[in-house]
Amino acid sequence: MHVTTPDDGLEPKTKAAGAELPRWRRILRDLFRTRIDKSASRIRLVATLFSCLFLIIAGRLIYLGTKPDPQSLKRAVSEAVAAARPAILDRNGEVLAADVQNMSVYAEPRRILDKDEAVELLTAVLPDLDANDLREKLGSRKGFVWIKRGISRREQQEVFRLGLPGVNFQRENKRIYPNGPVAAHVLGATNVDNQGIAGIEKYIDGQGLADLNGAGFRLTPENLNPINLSLDLHATYIVREELRKGIEKFKAKAGAAAILDVNTGEVIAMASLPDFDPSNPVDALKSDNIDRMTVGVYEMGSTFKALSIAMAIEANKANLASRVDAHTSLRYGRFTIHDFHAQNRILSVPEVFTYSSNIGAARLALMVGVDGHQDFLRKMGQLDRMRTELPESAEPLKPKRWSEISTATIAFGQGLNVAPLQAMMAVGALMNGGYLITPTFLKRSAEEARKVAVRVVRPETSEAMRYLMRLNAEVGSAKAADKKGYFVGGKTGTADKQFHGHYASDRVLTTFMAIVPSDQPRYLVLAMMDEPQGLPETGGYRTAAWNSGAVAGAIVERVMPLLGLPPRFDPPVQPFPDLPKLGVTALNNNGSGAH
Amino acid sequence: MIRFLNALAIMALIGSALYAYSIKYETIFYSEQIVKIRHDIDREHDAIAVLEAEWAHLIRPERIQALADKHLDLQPQALNQIVRPNDVPERQVKVDMIGRKLEALGLSEPTSTPIDITPTDNGTTPSSQQ
């Protein structure tokens, strides 16, 4: 097309036309005629108007972009809906926790026409709804409210038949725990939105699951890998069952028991009574239902003597042939340290262990000194909070001022409160050849454990401690757990509980640690009871050997075959080959000459 | 000729349009099928999850123990009940004990029951039967 410039073609033409047209047509034409010399102001006006228009549009766009979303229904639903969680399995793949789908019914109050009618119909179909509460919810100006979560198929059908506009269904995930209270303390609990609020469930959320859900990823159970715990469901059940029987029999207030794999640090079984059903998370928060293995801190009593003796051997202050004066009570100002089974003579180190001599343990610890004692306990992880996957943990209770008396009493397990699992970690390190391995609740192999393990004592020290544990099961206080074929080693612990600032001898906390088998350690079993009572058949004794020891023995007998550890029929030949180096020459064979 | 070509072109156009439409509708049909099957799969997954949970609930040790205590005469396993393969006694040579007993009693020998030798009409004496 030919473009005409204003000078040549257009100008004369318009002029000619202007001459013959009527006046009003000319005005109209002038109004629409564009001439760069005459209509500059008009063009500017139009340009300004358009600029303003575009500015308004741009401003509006920016406003809409920055304004928080008018909550769309879909978004509101996806935010409110219970998120999917990975299944939790035990070490053999048995289900400990899983998601199932169920339906929930919700409403969009803005779309409900007759609120009173809706309330009436809904409460008729779902009788457990509170009418006032529902009326208030539907009267709100929200775009989305839950009416009831987790309804049955029949209820869903009935609500559907009501045909109320603005009432809809949403599929949700619901967490179920098929084993009830078994392993409850490890699993923890979830709330109605399927968020972990305790235990491993909370740990899973901390691993990024909550972030993924929050970012709007639609997670389904299919695209989440299940989590394998270190627990063995059947072992855990038996541990809980034996503990329950023991608590019932000895009328204890509470108790706890666990099995730790000393080579991998895996917790194979753990129970703490009283416990709760994870499906009812309210109970999980009651203070009586705390996990006594990781959250409760206790004076572990004589089981701590193992640490004191190991420390003295490790520091080369003593060996198994050393002798300790337990002739008289140890006096510190107004404190006097007595022996429960007083021998009133000079004891050898193995005798300190088997007679559970407080004086002997205190003297051994004092040989190392206050600083050495603290360093050793810190190295063994007894002075700092132990962190496992479980979010709940407790700081040990240490003496405010660590004096010589503190060292003397802590040497036999009084004055330092630690979580029982923490004590198990330390004793496990003394047993497994000297590697401190932080316990885990997730499945792991011995190689992975070795990578995080820290050497804390020499292998010879570990062997000496295994020998002492075994000796104690043969001739000492741990006979209750000496199950034939398992070469069990053990140590009892009976600590008087502090009551109104005094140690009350009628309120005790008894613990028992058993190592299975002593020559090639695999599992460390702990049983603990809070305030067990003496019974006629125990001669009125409430010491650990009678109650916690019996429970630990029953656990060994029932669980070990289940864990694939068969009983051996011949006692091991040379279970402790390095003993001659440690000063034991005469007692080389199963400690037959210990007394 | 030109007219024929035009007609042909129009026919081809209509034909290809029809073909394209049929493919389009088929695609829609199949994508609907896919969505439907996905829903079915989801539903089956949910059902499997529910069944697995139910199974886990039914085989929980607590319940099995209660059932075993009620219906079975079994005791808890004791350690002395576990033996090595070597300690299992060798299997005995298979012996026909009943046969031996009969032999010892002399029952396998021919009996001295007197035989009725008088011939009968139909010949059905027990001794004559084979």
C-alpha cells in the first residue's frame, strides 16, 4: 500500500473536501483529523490518558500479586488434610505403624444456603456432633471448615444423600498402630493432622517430611519409603510382657527393660511401663507415661561399679589381681560409706565386683582421682545429654560441686542420675571390646556402627570386664539370669531412692544388666524396677537379684532363641584368652577359685 | 480433470478431518480410561493398606498369645528343649512290629484247621477258594 505524506496527497484533498462540505460535517471532520502541527495537544492528552489507564492496570496487577491469595478451596483443603506418612516397620518388616485412608466431611460455609437446616440434617445423620458448635462453624465466614474427620462408609452415604450444597468429602490419611502399646515409646504418636508429636514419628517429620508437605507436595503412601526400625516386634512384645509380669508380681510402681545390640548400637527391644496406646495420643503426654529408658534419669546403683572398676583398670591403677581394703567403712565428714554385703576384709578386684562392695568401688575411683573420674565418665557419655533419634531426652543430673565424696559415691552409683539407656551405652562399650556406640532406633549394620564408634577403653579392659560379669553370674549376685547355654554375665544394682532429701532404704530402684554371651558379646539386657516390694518367696528381699534379675533372666531365656542365638551346649574353651596379661593366672578357668 | 482433482482434494480433506476427529476422540476415551484405572489402582492400594493393617492387627503377638493360651496345650519354649542336630537319635531300621509279633505267636504258620474234604455241590468251601 502506498503511504501518503501529509504534504503531497492528503493536504490538497482535504482542503478541497472541506470547501464543499457543510459546516457541521467540517467540525466533525476537524475533530477526527490528525495533523501533527495542529493536534499535538490532543495527541498528548490521549497518550496521557492511555498511560494512566495502563498504570492503573499495572498497579492493580501488582496489588493482586502481592495480596495474600483469596483462599481457594482446593488449597485450603490440601493444607488442612492429614498428610501421608511413611510406614514404620520393625527390623524384620513387620508393620508397627501405617497409614490407612478414610473419609472426612467438610463444608464451605459461604455456599451453604440454609445454615439451620444444614445443622439440623447433619446432626441427625452424625449424632455425635455438637449442634451449637456446628452452627458456629457454619456461621463463620471461612471458606472451609471440617465437620467431622474419619467417618465410616455408611455415614458418608447418609451425608451424601442429604444432598446439601457446600458439604463435601475429602479422603484423608489416618495413622494406625496395629500393635497397640507395644513399642509405643519408640513410635511416639501423631495428632489428628497426621503430624508426628513424639517419638520416631516426630523424628520423621524433622527429616524433611513436614517441609515437603508444607510445600504442597502431594505425598502418597506409595511414594514414601517405609522406615525400618532396629526394634524386633516379637522381642519387644516379650520384653514388655515379662516386665509387666515382674511389675505385677513385685508390686513395683513402674519399670523399664531393653535389649541393646552391643556391636551395632541398635536397640532391639525397649519397653517402659506404664505406657500408652499411640492411637490415643493424649495418654502419651501424661507424666507417668514417660519413657523411663530415655527421659527418666536415675541413680543406677551398683551397675555403675562396672564403670568404676573399668576406669581403674584402664588407668592402670589396678588389675584383676589388685587388692582393695574394705576392712572398715569409708568415712567422709558426716558421710559414711557402708557395704551392703559387708565382708570387713581386704578384697580382690573381682570380689569387689561380686560382693558389690561400695567401699571397694569408692577406693578404686579415688585411686584415679576426681578429675580422672570426671574425664572417664565424660568419655563414656555419662555427663552429657545422650541424643538418639527420639526427640525426647534428658540431661544427666550431676552434683553441683564435684568433690571427693561425689567421686566416692558416684563410683557405686549414687549421686549421678543418668538415663538407663545411657548407662547401657557405657556398659555396652565395656563389653564390646571398648567401642562407645550411641544407641540407635534405626536399623544399621556393624560396619556402619564402627564408623561412628569411638574407642574408649582397651580391648583387654573390656575382656576383664566381661570376665567379671561372667564371674558374677557364676558365683555372685547375678545367678538369677545365668541361663544354661548362654554364658550370661550380669550385674545387679539396687539403689536407695532419695525421699525428702534422704536415701530411704525401703524405696529402692533395682537394675540388672546382663550380657549375652560373655565371651562373644552380642546383646546387653537391662531390666529396671521402681520400688519393687519384697515377697515371702524372696525372703522379703527387694534387692535387684530377686526382681529385676529374674525379669532379665526370663527375657534372656525367651528372646535369645528368637533372635537367632541358639544356646551352646559346651561351655566355650578359653572364653577370655587375654586374662593372664591382666594379672589373673590362677582364675583362668571360669573363675572357679574366686572366693 | 481439475474438477475431479478438486473433488478428490475435498474428499481427502473430509477424510483426514474425520480421521483426525476419530483419533482425537479415541485419545480422549483412552485418557479417560487411564484416569479411571488410576483411580482403581489408588483404591486397590488403599484397600491393600487397610488389609495389611488389619492383618498386622490380627497377628499382633498379644492376640496370638491370648489365643494360644486359650486353645492350645503348648508351654513356653524352654532352653532344654533345644537340641543339636547330632543329638537327635538315629532313625531306627524300619521293622514290621505287628508282623513280628504275629510270627512270634506262631500265627503266620499254616494252621492245622481240619479241612472238610467231603466235596460239596457247588464247591464253595472256604479252603477251595483261592
